[in-house]
Amino acid sequence: MIKIAVMGYGTIGSGVVEVLETNRDSIAKRVGEEVEVKYVLDLRDFPGDPIEKKIVHDYKEIAADEEVKIVVETMGGVEPAFTFVKTMLEAGKSVTTSNKALVAEKGAELIAIAKEKKANFMFEASVGGGIPIIRSINACLTADKIEEITGILNGTTNYMLTKMSNEGSEFDDVLKDAQAKGYAEKDPTADVEGYDACRKIAILTSLVAGQQVDFEKIHTEGITKVSAVDFKYAKKMGKSIKLLATSKKTGDSYSAMVAPHLLAPEHPLYNVNDVFNAVFVHGNVLGDAMFYGSGAGKLPTASAVVADVVDMAKHLGKNIPVEWSTEELALEDYKNTEKQFFVRTSVDEAAVKEVFGDVTFVKADGVAGETGFVTGTMSEADYEEKAAKLGNVLQMIRLA
């Protein structure tokens, strides 16, 4: 029997315990022996809960128990999670986590410790919830050079944008609805400002590049400025608005960004709605592939965590190589990337033509007193220069 510990008994941690119990027999068949939770680390006690007697309050108790071979971390945040996980790895225990903040900032360092100790550090659930994108990159797509990863990586913002599109609602109204349904936190900043998606695309880029990507250097825009008027224009153009996290190979590096984009119906992510996530991948020999599923939630995320537990249980004492060095990848400047831009402005068409030249004007139903247009293909730097010259820009959304 393989003994494991779970650090953090919140939504995901309790889900992990539930999945291990619900699928006990099938998991045992896959591993070759039973997997049992010996400890659950939490600040709280849980009287009456089946795990009541397994609760411990000191992480060192887990680290010191040689019987525990695998540890699950679902606490969230960088500290004290980093200290706890590092201690477990240094004690020779394998660790899996759903914590994208920890992985984005400390992933390379923890992978290196795991390798040294002939243990494993896995983090499938840190990106895309139950979608098996990380294992696919590490195992299934190793024959390819990944040239692009573009994803809808945050279920909260995707739900909100879907509702705005379907109902013509404003941002503040759909945020309240998302909070009432439990999709958005009381403080929704990480989701609506794009920070959550930014950390996730940093993790994916680090994996495909094999080097540490500093998420703080990724240009990030959220959805707080997207309005009902923008969706009127989108419908006129036959497009949808999605918050995309994108990483594209540029020379010897990658250019990464998180921002709202207008998607045409032929785009593979056009029909990804509500709380679902999807990741589009382009490989130099594979071509296009897409991974779609529940990007969050107690059991889908716990399912991904337990899949890591199973993998680690089958490789006790053996490190599974992951290419992700501590050397930082110098990202290409996003301002050099080229695309088209949808712009709303308070100036007239003549003024727009004078600055931007040949553009396509868009007139949305029920919108007056402004000019909407789509630019030709140009760099981000060129757009910024022209927009500054034009002035009075009410909104800009990129075309995917």
C-alpha cells in the first residue's frame, strides 16, 4: 500500500480525497497496489469528517514520516506552499500540485530538486483544471517543436464574456452573477485582470521552451474594459470576444500575451463557451491540435491531481525528466508582433483614414456618436503610434 499526504483540505484537497475514495479500486489496478491518504495537513480541525483522525497541523510531521511517498499540495499561493513542497522533495517524496502561482514562480527550482532526489514534481492541474495539457506536452508532443499555444485558460472570464455576448449585459452585472454562482471570487482581480491566465501561459511556455519564463514580463490585459457596446460590434462582424493567452515561437524565443481578442467562427476557440477551457497547440510536424474540457471545479481539477498521483506511484524512486531549466527565457517584445486591430473612436471617418489609411469601417446597430473600424495588419508598435496620433480611442481589441 502506498501512503500519501494531502496539504490543504479546501475545495481541491477535499476533492482529491473524494476521487481517491470513489475510484479506489480502479486506481489500485492502475498503480498495482492501493493508495491511501495517511495525513491531511490543515490549520483547521474537521470534527465529524471521515478524515478527522488524519488531520495534522505541522508539515514537518509529514516530511519526517518515511512511509509517506507522495504528497499533494492544494493550499494555493507561493508561501508557505513553496517551503512545504521544497521540504517534501528534499525528504525524497514526490509532490503534485494544482497551484499555478507556485509553479509559475518556482517550477524550475522544484523540478531541479526533484531530479536530484530521484523524486517527481508534477503539476497537471495547475493549467486547465482537468484538461491533460501538461502531460500531453511532456509526453505526447515531444516529437514536435511547439510553434504556438493559444488558450482560453480562465473559466470565470470565459463565463462572463459568454454571458455578455448572449444577453448584451455589462461587465459589472455579469461579474455579480458570476460571484453569486461561485464562479468568481469575492476579490476577482486575478481572473478579470488576466493574471491567472498569465501564470498559466507562462507555465506552458516554460515547458515548451525548456526555460523559466517570468510571468511578470508577459504583456497582460484583462476584460474589465470590455463592454456591451463591444459585443454589438462583434455581432455585426460575426465574431466572438474571448480572453486569449497566447505564446508563439519567434526566432529562438517566444512572444507571449494575454488579452481580449475577436475570433471569427472558423477559429478553433470560437465555440468555447461558459466555464469551459480549451488549449490550441500548433506543432511543426503535428500541425493543429486542441484540448477541451472543464478548466476548473472541484472534481475535474482533483481528477488531474490524482492522475499525477497515479503516475508518481508507478515511478517511485525514479525521476521522470521534465525539460524546464532555471535559466530565464528572454521573451520577444510583443510590440514587434503583427496583427489587425478593431478600434472604436470618437473622431470621424476622414480623420481615421488620414492616420490609419485603408481600413474597414464597422457600423453597429444602436451605436451612435463614434466610429468603429478594423485596421490592416501592422505591428503593435505601429498601432500604438497611430492610435496616439489619432487620439480619442474609446476601445481597441485585437483580432485573432
